[in-house]
Amino acid sequence: MNLDLNLRVDDTTGAVVCRHCAARIGDTTAEPMAHALRHERPSTEAGPGVHADPAAFVDRKVLLRQAFCPGCLTLLSTEIVPDGEPSYRSWSLT
């Protein structure tokens, strides 16, 4: 079953795998990104559309958080979030 353009659930094992290289990203749909490579950096590095210093608006540090496939380095998710916050990406298979 396809979860999105980059991830699918393996019909045999139930693991979440990359649709491009079949690398295991997560062992179950409850933790679909458990094995993803993660990279965090200042939100201002997100590109020309995100150039304002977050300190002018909020008291907390704001991060650009990305997750990549460990096999082929396909970008799986991108979030701009306050430092210390959990991932906002959620899954529902029902």
C-alpha cells in the first residue's frame, strides 16, 4: 500500500519502505520514519522565501527539520518547527 509518493507499506513484512530503493524507513506504520536520516538546521536556511530572523517574532529557536531515505537520500519530509517540538507529520491508515 502506498503512503505517499515516496513511501509504501511492504505487503509481506508491514514495514515502511522507500518506493525508490526499497530501503526500510520504519518497522511499522506506527513509527514510519524510525530509520530515516534526519538533519536540523536554522529555518533561515530553508531558501529565499524564509529569510526573516525568527527571533524578531518568537522567543524560541526555529528549525528547518528534514528526513531522508537512508538508502537513496530521497527527501521524505520537511518541517519548520520550534526547537524541541515533536514532528507534526502524522499518519492515518483508516
